[in-house]
Amino acid sequence: MANSLITCSCLGTQQIDSEALSEATGLDVRAPCSALCTTQLDRAAAALAEGDAIFCCTQEARVFEALADELGHPAPATLDLRDRAGWSEDNASKLPKMSALIAEAALPAAPEKTLDVISEGLCLILGSADAALAAADQLKDHLGVTVLLPPGSDIPDSRAYDVISGNLRRASGALGQFDVVIDAFQQIEPGGRGPLTLTDPRDGAISQCDILIDLRGDTPLFPAPEKREGYLRADPNHPPAMAAAVLAASHLVGTFEKPLYVRTEPLLCAHSRAEQTGCTRCLDLCPTGAITPDGDHVTIDPMVCAGCGACSAACPSGAISYDAPPVDLIMRRVQTLARAYLAAGGTAPRLLAHDNHGAEMIRLAARHGRGLPADVIPFEISALGAFGHAETVAALAAGFASVTLLPGPHADRDALAAQVALARAIGGPDSVHLMDTPDPDAMADALYAETAPAPVATPQRPLGTRRQIARQAARALHPGTDHLPLPEGAPYGAVLVDTDACTLCLSCVSLCPSGALGDNPDLPQLRFQEDACLQCGLCANICPEDAITYEPRLDLTDAALSQTVLNEEEPFACIDCGALFGVKSTIEAITAKLEGHSMFADPERLKLIQMCDDCRIGAQYHAENNPFAGKERPRPRTTEDYFTKRRDH
């Protein structure tokens, strides 16, 4: 953990109160430099020699890394205070904001989890002869190239690379492990004189490659093609795009680290039970198709996953959680920012959550425009989709007056809009915003013009799962409120049962993945615990009487944590032994329906329906037409029987 802070006024363009920062953060904050990266580089060298220092300049991080390498020291940690706080048109004190950013930077980083991906440079190029062969000529010295031409194309008189003919039926996989299936497959017969000839066509040829270059100018082979690593697609009529694809492909050889973006807990998944489909939130949102059904739960292909984070934000049970960084670190960062800002004397901070594109917008607004207001704290996260409703309401409960999400060009707007709508329903419509603009000046103007509501009077920093944090944060934001109505599709709510239609068959209980629905072993009852309900839809899908509906809401009372009775009836007493079993109304209804049936013309048989399992078997066994009776058992053969048949006895 760093114990000193090296600051710079950047030629006097920002004001830094080193003494106040030192008091607020507990770090050794040196008097600010004015040109740390140039004329005062000796001070940077001295700080590197001391070690455990944070350099408050990310713009010239390469200069400090080169200096550290030259001196034989580890590269220093860097922190951007200038663009995010110092350069601002707002004349209010920047001390609370800088203190918050420093406190966040001091948090220990989570270790990255990666998977090694090996690409040996086997490249398959798709497209017309003109485009595909031109790309192959440029890549043949760098990659192992195979060109797939449409049937009937002219075959080049060259063996510098492989050429095949056919129609691509299917492609799957990602960098280092693409699988392709080709119909009408033909390959070159290398022998003989004259033009090169092809083998007879055949369907279903299977092959593998590491890199896939698509120059067909047609529909992409994969959903969200820009997020499929190793798949390079370019318009064959656009030379710059062709050149960019060829250049990118030439670098895709070697061992690469693929981040493992999400963590899964299959036992918590509510996708399916007994071949009945329930929750499909992650399947509906995944832009790359990395999530697929796998029995009762879903599975995620880590090679295809692009790490957008939408599945983590939408998962109602926690079966999928973002892990780069982990959800608990995101929550801790948000709470640290709020706590440090308030502790340094600030009031009513606002949070601006953004991705890498938003960070560049902030830098441009700071250098060429108004910069950020002094009370707006930027919060950068690699995948903005992972910042869902739970993180948003946790920020409001921690003391932020408002939360604004700033999506980049590749963010999933629909997934973000759903999370923002849910966060507004819980946190308040004036406290949560989705700012969709690519203009840095428009972003800054909107933040300066915002009138945020008053923050929560007593900040709360709840712990636990995302569901638990969301519920505790909602209670802090709405003291004295019993229920909050939520939009359709929310992962919180009540199960409503039509008691006139419900027969208490308890099919819903057996399939409920979270235990929200339960029974009573002693009485015919259907019980429900609202806090555990995922609103997955399984119980409504399985109910044979269509007696179950849902009410999306968030119950903030303690009643949500305990079981309540949704439906109950009087049990039926066995007419023989008096034991309670079944439901009285159901037994009576069945008896009434079978009274006129030919198989139950005998009143004794009709009584079997009114008996418990044990008594019913006993009555059947002792009846004249016992269904368990068989042929008369043969008499056991004894020794005397054997002796009577012996002639010598």
C-alpha cells in the first residue's frame, strides 16, 4: 500500500492543497511540483528510490515507467487527479473530490483471472477471389493461410498458400479454436500437367483454424461480430478496412491471455426445472451468444464471452456474477468514494459511472472545455453493463445524491435502460440518469445543469449479495415505506395465487429453485417467502390450474423475510384410521366425479379414495377381488415326498 503521494500542478494550471490532502488521506503528500515529467524529473527519481509512492499523473505514465526501468525500480502507480478533479470551471473546493479519488486508488486491486489462448496462425479467408486472394498474398509470409472460394471460382496457379472451394455451412468458436463445416468441399489435386484441378465435392467437411477473416461483404457469421476475438470482418470494397483486417490478422500469432469475466454458481441458476423453462434473462441479453442452456442451468463459453457484464446485472439469483473486477470490489469502491468525500467535508456528491470511452470524454472536457463539476465523482469500470440497479441504489444509500451512467459506443443500451428503470423505481426517478451522448461538452453542460435531490440523511453501507444490498439500500432510502412498485420483469416481487383455482398439488413447491415457495408437512398449505422469490416464472409455467401470477414489487417490511400462507385448506381424515392426508375439497370432488363411473359402482371401491395410502393397500389386499392376489402357491416339497416315491424304500 502506498504511503506517499507525488502531485504536480501541471505548470500551475491546477491548485493542490498538499497539507489538507495529507490530513484528509493520511498519506505523505509532498508539496506539488510544477513540471514533474520534464524539468523536475529528479524529484520523480527520488520518489522512485523511496518506493511506495503514487504519481498523480497518468498522461506521462510512460515517462515514469521508462525512468523506473532505467533506475531499476518497479513502475510506480499513477492516479489522474488533474483531468478528473483539478481542471474544472467549478470554483468550489476540490479537496473532498481529490480525497475520495485518492482513497479509491488506495484500495487493493483484485487479481486478474485469465486463460491462456494459443494461436498458431492458421488462418481461413472467406470471400470472392479478388478480395480473398489479395489478402492471402499479403499474409502468406506471416500466417498459415487457406482461402475458401465460392464453387466455380477460378483457381490461382500458385501453391504459396492453400486454396479450397465450397460453401461455409457453419462456424463456431473464437481465436485459437474456430470450428468450420464446409459443404460442396473441394481441394486441389496437386499432381498432373496443365491447370490445377479439384477433387470431387463432398458435404460436411470439418476443419479448424485460429483466425477467421470474412471478406464476403455479407451477413456476419456471429452475433456482435466486433466482440468475437479472432474474427475479422471487412468490406471488400473498402481498401482501408481490408488493410486494417490484414494488419490485425498478422499480429494474432502466439499466446494470449483471455480474461475470465464472469463467475458462475450453477446450483443457484433458475433457468429450468423438470424440462420447464423459467428465467432467461441472461440468455436474452447476451450479445455474443456465449450463454447457452445446459439442463437446469446455463453455461458460459469463456472464449466467446466479451465481458459486457449485462448478465451479472440482470441475474436475479447471483448464479452469474461479474469477476473482472468482482462485484464486491465494485461495491467497496463506490462506498469508499462516498465515505472519503463526506469525511473530507463535502456534501451531496454525485457519481458518474463510465467506461473507457467515458474516461476519454472526461479528459477532453477537462482539457478543452469546462471539466467536471467539483461534486461529480467519476467512477470508471471496464464494463458499464456490470453496473446494475444494485450498485446504483447502493451508491445512493452510501450518500450520493444522484447516479449518472455514461455508456460508450459499444454498450448495450437496452440492458442498461432496463437496469436504470429498475434503479429509478427503487432509488427515485430524479436520482438516476442515463446520459447517452458522445459529446464531451454536452456531457459537462448536462452535469452542470443538473439539480440533484438531497442525499440520504444517514448513509448506509450494506453488505451481502447483490439482492441483500439492494433491499437494505432501498430500506435506507425509503424509511417507513412498506412496498415499492417495480417495472415488469423485475427480479423482486410477490407470487399471487388464485385460491379458487389452486388445488394445493404443490407442483410449484417441488420446482421452486430458491425455496421461496414451501409446504407444511402437517397441513395442506402453500407458503411463500417474498425475499427469496426470483420472479423466474417456473411456478407459473408448471401450475396445472394456471392459478399463479406475479406482482413485481419490493417488500421492505420484515414480513418479506418470513413465510406467509398463500393458500390452505382443511385436510381430509382417512375413513378407516383417521389419519390426515390430502385436501378435503379435492377428495370430495374426486369422489363426486367417480360416483357414476362403472369401475366404482361398488360403494366399497369408492371408499378406497377416502383412505390414506396404508389403509387403501390393506383394504385392497383383503377384498374379494384382491389385485395383489396371484395363483395358489405350490406346496413346499419335503423329504417325506421324496422318500414316498422311492421304490427301494
